[in-house]
Amino acid sequence: MDRPASGASSASPEKPRKLKRHFFLKIDSWLDSTLWNAGYDLAEAWEEITIFFRRFRVRGLKKLGFEIAGEAMTLGTAGMVLLLALAQPALEETKKDWRNHDNFAVTFLDRYGNTIGHRGIIHENSVPVDELPDHLVKAVLATEDRRFFDHFGIDFIGLARAMTENAKAGSVVQGGSTLTQQLAKNLFLTNERSIERKIKEAYLALWLEANLSKQEILSLYLDRAYMGGGTFGAAAASQFYFGKNITEVTLAEAAMLAGLFKAPAKYAPHVNLPAARARANDVLTNMVQSGLMTEGQVVAARRNPASVIDRDKKEAPDFFLDWAFEEVQRIAARFKDHTLVVRTTIDLGLQQAAEEAVASSLREYGESYNVKQGALVMVENGGAVRAMVGGRDYGESQFNRATRALRQPGSSFKMYTFALAMENGYTPQTVVVDAPVAWGNWSPQNYGRSFSGRVTMETALAKSINTIPVRLAKEKFGIDAIIQTTRAMGVETPIKKDVTIPLGTSEVTVMDQATAYAVLPADGYASRRHGIAQIVNYAGDVLYDFERDAPAPERILTEQAARSMNQMMTKIPYIGTARRAAVDGILTGGKTGTTQAYRDAWFVGYTGNYTAAVWFGNDDYTSTNNMTGGSLPAMTFKKLMDYAHQGIDIKPIPGVDQPMPEKEAKPQVADAANPDALPPMVRPRSLSSQSTRLIRELATRLKSADALSAPAGTAQAAIEPQTTGSTGR
């Protein structure tokens, strides 16, 4: 048998390997050459581009100008994108039917049938600007916006002038908002002081200028502004204050009306005629300074100021009426007849007491606590809203803090977690553990950063221990169950799903709190909060009656759970954080709330007759001076409730049969360092810093002035006052 020649068996595998190497070398060579050629071509192209653009190269000052222009274009493009993003929320407001002043004409009555105000088209119809007295238009423009016909909605010159004058005076003596900006606020926004609102206001002013003529803007402004006394618009104010058509007002009356735009409640002539006349005199001065009239033309109006017809000085409950009007529109939208008479639930006696309680608290302690605003809602057990305070001054700000302001409730929110626990078999004597607890990266702390160990639920709520509701939410019930409880009890504001909500970090309204807490004195039934008792048309037909048409109350908490809550809540005003809230001789329940950095202070409480929620804070969310729910809110609650329970039958709180507990001599508190130490009352400033300086300067000049001497032929006694036993001056 022949054998193959030596080496024949290894020749065939070598040949494929050489072919593969040769193939990869080709690829590598192609890549190298291609990349090199591409780079060379790009370099050539770049060189040609560079040579081309060298023709446009500039040097010296021209180069600086081009650099600035280039940067300006870059920043301008970025700025336009930013402005477009900021404009979107403002332009969303214009999608509403803002031109329609609604087609409702509503006369409101109190619970006893007395007329308390009007809303809707019952206001005087708008009068075209061309038909208004020339001196009225001039008075408004001279006072509110002298450059109205020259700017495009934002007056940068006027803004700079206002800032200069304010800096000189050391206080705010001039505003920088144009008339168009004020109209934008009245039509679309609220009086809430925030950067977001000011940005929206500026964009909406530009939008109004682009879509309306100057005459239309001025007409809308005169027709929509609040003018005091429950009136809206200059035409309605003319009828209310002077009993005449707007086209017939004199120069003195026009000046008084123009003076109302700044602060209608402060300068309302039926309340403070001297202040209204002084303000009207300032308006006349503005007309002279702006060149719209001469001193000779206004001198008669100065010497003969306007008088007003006799009116009841009692102010309408405007915050309540605004809310009630919204309720009427919701209820009566299905009715054909929109000219209505509405009997409300408000009690003007309680309303006046509520307003005075809030006002006196702010007057006495507002400056000490660094707090500017308060709100209150009072509900009679059964659901009728008897009083509502939406802020310290409706004329200054129509923003209703009782129904629209969203504020963190702090510890007053703990009631919902404890109510859920009572629903799930807990009792006031159930023992729980106050110890450190962590939920993710969050570890809540008690006030004073100490822990009490084993305590009862009753003690945990009275001392406002933070760890207990958090532990209950984490280990027992979960966040969703707490949210469902708040909704069932009447909180309409959406609650944010967050692990911190057991301690009250999700915002609610004062109305929400009053509605939900009223479930407890109702023995666990829904409070059926309402402000409209009956709606009739002018033919006398009853279109709506709450007792007839409203659904029957549903049970929200079991009887046992509601009564257990009442047993715990009635301890807080006596041994807990709310000892200043205990009504004299009346069993009281409730809970305080104080938020982080002392931005919000709450007390929400009840007796067997009434429930009230009280809030104090600042519109700009700045911190107060360590104000807690157990201080000003609790005191305000007591002021109102002491008045409200005079001369009425006292109803018991369901489930609380033991005698009224006595207050502890020493506080057991969790949200106040020293609740017994109220800050000293500070006398409020009655004059501005500018007025004070002027008066002092005048006094100095009078002291240094030369003494008067008797003219020739005139008895000295005609000049100098007679004195007894002295000839000195």
C-alpha cells in the first residue's frame, strides 16, 4: 500500500488560513485609506469654509458689537423659550368664558329673611366710556394709571417711578401695576401675593391689550372693580353712595369714587366719610399734578366735598356671599329661571361675632406673632354654615381664605388617622408605643425629641405625639385608608399620597376642616354642610329647599367610633394642647395644628351646638413668630363660642357622659414651647412713616416760626388768645 508523501497532509489547511489573512489585510487597508481620505476631505472642506468666512471677519469695535449681538441672540432665544413656558399657565385662564358676567341675578337673604346682598347681573349695567362724565374718567386715570393710553399693558416708566417714590418714603406709597394689570387680576386671578400670580398678571395684561381696545379695558375695569358696601362697578357704587346715575356725578363725587379703587373698605364713605373725603382730596391733587385739570377747576370740589345718602354701616358678609353665589350657580344651573331670591343659612349676629373675633386677635397680637391673615368657618351641628371669615379685609383682598386657600393642617390632621383606628376596633384606652419609627428615609420626631413609651390612644392624641399616627399608618392601615377616611368625612381637597400625611403635610381648606370635624358632634353622620336653605323665583315658586331636596345624612363613622373620638377630643382643651379653647361652662372638643416653621396655626373644635375651624398665617407663607394652634386660633375659637352659646339650649356631645374635666394647672403640650406665655400686645401703627415725618417736620417749623404781630388798627386780642393772670405767649 502506497503512503502519501511527507508533508502532504498539512498543505491543505495552510491555504485557507493565508486566504483569510489576506482578506482581513484588505479590509484593514480599505478602512485606513477611507478614513484618511475622509479626514483629508473634511480638512479641505473646513479650510475652504474658513477661507470663505475670513471675508466677513471684523476687528476692533465692530467685533465687540458682533459679539454682543451674537450673545443677545443666544440669550434672546433662550429667553423666548422661557417666556413661552411661563405664559402657558396664564393663557389657560383665558379659555374661560370671562366676558360673560353670568346670567344670574340673585338677591340673598339671611336665615331670618333679611336682605344681605346681591350678586350677578343685578349690578348696574355697564355704561360706555363715551357716556361717562369726563371728570370721572380723568379722576380714575390720574389716580390709577396716568400713562394708560401710552403703555401696552405694563408700564416700565411708571414702575420705575413708583419704586423711586417708595424708596424715598421708606414704605409703599405708590403701586406699579397698570390699570390693565389690575383688570387682569380682577377677571382671572386672585389677590394672593405670590410670584406666580404676578407673572400671570403680566402676561394676561399683555393678552388683554392685544385683544381689547383701550376703551374696552377701561370700561371693564370700571364695571368689575369692587367698590365697597357690597357693590361692584362704578355705576353700582354711584347708586349706592349718592343715589344717582353714574352719568350725573359731580367732580367731588367722581373723586370720591375714584378713591375707592385703592382700598374700598377703608375709604367707603358710608363707613368713614372723613377718610373718604381726604382720599377724594388726594385724587383731586393727582388730577392737577398729572395736568388733567387745573387747580382752579378743582377748587370748588375741594371746598364742597361730596356727601352720601344714609346707609346702614353694617358691611355685607361678602366672603360668604361670594361662596354662596357659587353654590347657587351649581344648584340652579338646571333651572330656567335665573332671577332668584335665596335664603341662606348665615346668622348675621354670629357673623359679626366671628369677624370681630378674628379682627381683634389680629389687632391685639398680629404684630407680635408676625401674622397678617386669618380665616374661620362656623357650622351649626346639622350642617348650616352660620359664619364665614375669608380674611381680615374684603376690600383689600377678595381672595377667600376660608374656601380657596390650601394650607397644611399640621397636627389637626391626626384626627382622621385616630378616627380610622377607632373604626378598626381601637378604643381610647388601647395601649400604643411611642418610640422611634422610620418609614423609608423618613423618621418623624416628637416635640422635644423625646419618647413616652407605652401610652393610651387618648394620651397620644391629647399630647399630640407624632410617632403614633405614623406607626398606625405604616403598620396597620396604610395611606390609602387614611385618604378614604378624609374624603368620607367631607374633605373635598385632593389629599396627596405621601407617607408624611398622618402629620398633616397635605393641604386642605378651612371649610374642609369644619365640614369633617362636624361629623363628630353629629354622632358619626355626615355633617351635610350647606349655605343655601331655599331658592325661590320672583313668582314665589320654591325651586330648591335643602330639607326637601338634599339627601339624608349618611353614617360615616360607627356610633362606637364617633363616641370614642368624642371622648378623646374633649380631653384636649383641658389636659392637652388647646386649653385656651375651652368654652366657659360648655364641654368643648377639638384639636390644634401647627405646621413646620410655624407657617400655619389651626384650631378646629366643637361643642354640642357648633363646630368651627380657625386658621392664622400669612399669604406669602412666611413664618409666624412661633405661633401655635393652642395660642391665637384657640383664643379666637373661644371668643366666638362664648358669644354663640349665650341664651341657647346647650346640646350634649354624643358619647361623653362624664362631668366636664378641669383644666390642668400645668400644660401637657406637644406643639408649643410655652403656650401660657403670650407675646406682649403691640400697638398698631396708625400713621405711615411718611405721614409721621411730615407731621414732625410741620411741628418743628411751627415751633421755630416767628410770632404773629397785630396789624395796624387791629386789637391784639383779635389775634392772641386771652389769658388769665399772664401776658406771656
